[in-house]
Amino acid sequence: MSLKDWINNWIKKRNAKDEAQDRLKKRKAIEKQYAKEHPKQVTPVQPEYEQEFKLTHNGKFELGSDGKLTSKGRSQRLKFRLNIAILSLVVLIVLLYLYFIFL
């Protein structure tokens, strides 16, 4: 195999790889557009099973009909977790402050 043939073969493979990546990008863009135009209809439901109760923290957060948390439920859960983290940091800061005062 000559150098010219080897280079041409390499270029063909490279072009085929680029074309495949372009097709993949176009397909993903079309899928995103379709998902925006045809959103799933998810209605809030009450948790029924133990796993759903665990996911919704005993029914605190909104659960969708597809078995996952809705966007409102996810934001509620995030707020809850952030509040717990902030509260624990405040307690640790106060304890550390008291420790250094009475050292």
C-alpha cells in the first residue's frame, strides 16, 4: 500500500466519522425540538408504595404520574436539603465559636 493510498484511506475514514457525528448532532437537535413541542402530560399523584414514600420524603414533595418527582417536587426537595445543610453549618459555627471562647 502506497503512502498516497494510505492517506486517502485515512481521509475517507475521517470524513465518515465526521459525517456520523453530524448526523448524531442533527438527530439530537430534532429530538429536543420534538420533546419541546410534545411535552409529556404528567399529573401529580399521591405516593402508594414504600419506594415512592421514600422518594417523596413521606409525601412532602410532589410526585408525578410517571413515578418521578415533578419539577415542583424537585425544587421543594432541593430547598429542603439546602435548608438542612445551612442549619447544620450554622450549628457547627456556633459550636466552634463556643469551643474557642471557652478553650
